[in-house]
Amino acid sequence: MTTFLQQLVNGLSLGSIYALIALGYTMVYGILRLINFAHGDVYMVGAYVGYYVSLRFRGDEPSFAHALLAMLVAMLACAGLGVVIERFAYRPVRRAAKMTSLITAIGVSLLLENGGQLVFGADPKFFSSAAPHRELALGGVRISSEQLQVFVVSLVLTALLLYMIHRTKTGMAMRAVSFNLDAAKLMGVSTNLIIALTFALGSAFAAAAGVLIAMAIPKIDPLMGIMYGLKAFVAAVLGGIGNVPGALLGGLIIGVAEVFTVGYLSPTYRDAIAFAILIAILLFRPQGILGRVEKEKV
Amino acid sequence: MKLRVFASIAVTAACAAALSCAPGKSAKEIVIGEYGSLTGNTATFGQSTKKGSEMAFDEINKGGGLLGKQVKLIVEDDQSKPEEAATAVTKLINQNGVVAVLGEVASSRSLAAAPICQGAKIPMVTPSSTNPKVTQQGDYIFRVCFTDVQQGEADAKFAAKFLKAKKAALLYDVRNDYSVGLRLVFSQKFKEYGGEITAEQSYSEGDSDFRAQLTQLKSANPEIIYVPGYYTEVGTIARQARDLGITAPLVGGDGWDSPKLWEIGGKALNGCYFSNHYSVDDPSPAVQKFVADYKAKFGATPDALAALGYDAARILAEAIRKAGSTEGAKIRDALADTKSFAGVTGSITIDKDRNAVKPVVMLKVEDGKFVFQEKIEPGA
């Protein structure tokens, strides 16, 4: 029983990472109907920015303020990167056929991966966690502060995002753009600004995920975004792509499924399980768990 | 049209042939190739080996070179990937025309490159690949270190006799020939020494989250956990094991040896043990001279891979000198004839299976230092 509960904790904390990345996929898809394949690599860049910021604190007593600062700087940097990617890669082809944007996305992804190897070096780097390390023991179940941080941050950010989408004017504009881009433009919504904002938000969430996982694991490398990105994409599809609570739910399910597969079936199937779920969901419920066929989407 | 195609192919082939022959057969120098992981997951393996072999060839060149010629070492990076190792060796042989090849550390990558060297009849000396299959690839493939049959047995003996463990758990890399080989020998020998393997889990190189496997292992309450992996994963595993409240020491093989190990795992590694080829604490004058020279040249303490890189380069040079020629077959025969060569990592004799038989050293990790524990002689 202890083992089972411990695995559940492991799964939920891994799933929170997938959820944070999945939010970005889902938001961009909701607005542009575009699968932003470069999203996983933005997550990687976020982890590296966090790494370089926390290097400044090396030797200091670890503190949550430092960790938070590293995370915020990474989020800001990646928000900027997201806007740049949108402006120079996706906006020029926004009116072209869907396939064009998709291929552009793959191109941006390759650029970031290989650029990352060039700039950061191909060797993995190791995060010296800026946050103090604590452990919580509930019975035999151990929860580390890193695992708890990941979980709490993903819940808080999802809640903030939901609030923004449903309760603010910007959120209303995002929903309008998602509903119909041209009509929103005619109503005076500055669509370019809203789309840029969506990219900024999604990328910032990915950066938060990158810093959080780097503190928990603590290995980062320029290709780390590929597998996490793909699994988060599956999570977004599973929850219902375009649906914000769906991304959270999908992420948690994929995380738990993966950990249970490793623990109780075979570690070899670790990566296979997410894609098995993807195939199953596409066959039996293509709109995802929470997705409704073309209704409110952001 | 057809004729023109043929003509251009012929010209290209001729150029390629001319290019490939040119450097190796040059009158002034002997070109030796080395492939290794200068970047990637096991970057320190390749970097250390390269430093060791460079140091050896520098000394040889200063002492007048080989057969009256200077030695030129060409090092290719395989990015820690087996498929790149094959490409790197093909390039060294076909384009650079090397007379012999040094490499690799990781058995999976040596296994990818060995058939190419064997096919081209270019002798290959691996400084530190321990999987038995490597030298079984053919009679041109040699190693200057012990095999995993010996290493796995030493680890099992150390765990059972010195740590007095009865229950061991295993966590190994399922995609890595080295790790799979050590796991087999260890579990067999540990049982022979009266121990029991209570749980077993695997991972794949490149994984970074091991909590699920470790949680399963924890429920079996092992006294030690045997992790025959490479340092990147081992450091991460150690951290996550301590996070989950596992206090049992981790025990592993020479794949742990890296200056990065402590940087990755930190305090979580205190009290863990691994087997290795030599210890920097060894008081023998040969070892101390090597350590001092290396420190003077590179400003760091040499790990075992640097020491083996140094030994491999010197054994190869010695073989070329004895052969009196750079012909593959003659170097091969001279290598096979190596007896009681005084290396930094001990006295090296190549046996009939082209392996070296040497003692295994057990080290303990203590605050970033690898402290000598035990020397386990072969067959003892």
C-alpha cells in the first residue's frame, strides 16, 4: 500500500510537469489551431535560463526566494522567446495552408534543439537546486519539497489561467479570437496582440515547468524537450486539446500511467504507454476527455 | 550519357582513393586514430581518455617518436552514440588512413566500431570497455583492462564478504551492453556467495526520472543496491534514492568513475562503493609519477579512464615499435604478444582472448573523494 501511494505521488509530480507544458500546447491550438511543436524546446530553454540564473546563487544558502527568482526570470525570458517565435516564424505563414505552419513548427523545434547544443553545449548540465530541500514523510510515503512545488505551481498557474480566460477582458478577447479570428478583428480586438500574448503565456508556463523539473531531477540537456514535449502533447490531446482543465487532467493521467507502467509492468514501456494512450484516445474519443466538439476554446 | 556517368564515378573514386591513401602512408608521421565521447551523456569518459592518450604520445614524440617518425593522433567525437562511433571509425580508417585505432570506453560503442576495424584489418585497442563481447568481435580487437566477468565477480565478492550484505537489489540500464553484462555476472556470483537478489528494475540510458523504479526497490528492503550504470544516471539515481528515504549504499562498476559524479550526485553518494581499474592513492612510484605529470599538464586529478587511455596508447606504441612496421597484421601480432607491460593501472599481459587480466580496486565515495578500500586479485 505504501509503495502504491508513493508511486501515486511520483506520478502526480511527474504529471504536473506534463500538465504545465500541455497548457501551452492547448492554448496555442485553441487560438490558432496550430500544434506548436517547438513548445517542448521552449521548455528546455526555460530550464537552461533557470540554470544560469541559479548559478549566480551557487554557494549561497538555498532559499525559496532565489528559486522563485530563477523561475520568474526563466518565465520572462521564454515569454519573450515565445513572442519572437510567433512573430517571425508563425505570423508570416498564418494565412497559408495548415500544413505550412506545422512544418514551420517542426523547423523551429529543430532550430532550438540544435541551437541549444551549439550555445549550451551537448553535455548535460546539473542544476544545483536553489531551493532548500525538505522532505515530508506521511507514514512510509515520502514527498520531497521539489515534488510538492511542481504540483502546487501547476495547480496555481492553471487556476490563474482559468480566471484570466473567464473573468478578464483580455480573456474575453482570447475567447473571441479562438471562436473566430476574423470576426474578432472586426469587433476591434487586436488579434495580433492577443495571439502574441497567448504564446507568451504558454511559453512562460513551459519555462516554469523546465525550472521546476530541473530542480527535482536535476539533469538538463538540449534535447530534453523532445520526449517531454511529445508526452505533454499527448496529455493535451487526452484532456481535449484546446481545453485548459483538460490539459491539467491529461497531464496528471499521463504522469500516473507512466509511473505505474514503470513500477508494475516494465520500465521498457515507459515511453510507449503515452503513445498507446494517444492511439486509444484517437480511436475512441478523438475530442479528448473534457473536449467538446467545437465549443468554447482557448 | 552513360559513359559520362561512369567517367565521373571513376574520377571521383580515384580522387577518394588518392585522398584516403595520402595521409596514412606519409613518410614523416605515423597516424593513429582515436574515437571517443567528447560530448554527450558520458562526455568525461572520452575527454579523460583523450587526455591520457595525448599525454602518452607527447612523451613518445619528445623521446624521438616511433620507428624514426613522429606520431600524430586524430581524435573523432562520437557524441556518446554507438551509431556515431561506427561513423567516426569508418572516417578514421577510410579518410585519415590511420594504422591503428584507440577506443572506446563504453562497450556498446566499442561493439559498434569493432566489426569495422576487424573488417579493415586495422588493430583496435579499447582502453576501458569491459564487456566480454568486445574482444570476441575478432582477432584485431584488444583491450588493456579487465572484463566484466572479473569486475562483476569482484563487486559481488565485495558486497557479500566485505559489506556482509545478504539481500541486494539491482537497477541496471537495459539498453547498455556493459550494464546488462555486469548485472548477469553480479547476480550469479552474489548468489554463489550466499546472497539473494530481492528485487530488480531497469532503466534506459538518458532517462532522468528513476523514482518509480526506486520506489519498487525500496519495498524489497535491500541492504545494498547494485547499479552498474554510467555516472550521469548513477548520480541522479543516488539523489532520488535518498529523496525516497532509501539509505542502503549503492554499489557499482567503473562506469561511475568521473569527475562529474560528485557534481551530479553530491552528498547522496556518500558511503557508496564502486569497482575501478586503479586508485590515485596507490603509493607505487609509477602511479604517483603519472598523477603528478597529469596534474601538471591538465590541472586535474586523472581518473581511471585517463590512466587507461595512457596505458592503451603506450601499449600500442610499444607494439608498433616491436613490429617494426605500421602494417595492420604485424601490429596485431605484436599486440597479442604483450607480456608484463608495466602500466599505470598495473602489469598488463594480453591473454589468448586478447583481454588483460588485472586486479580490481574497490573505492568508497567520501565527500567527493574516491577512497581506496580493497584490492581484489583475479581468480582469488
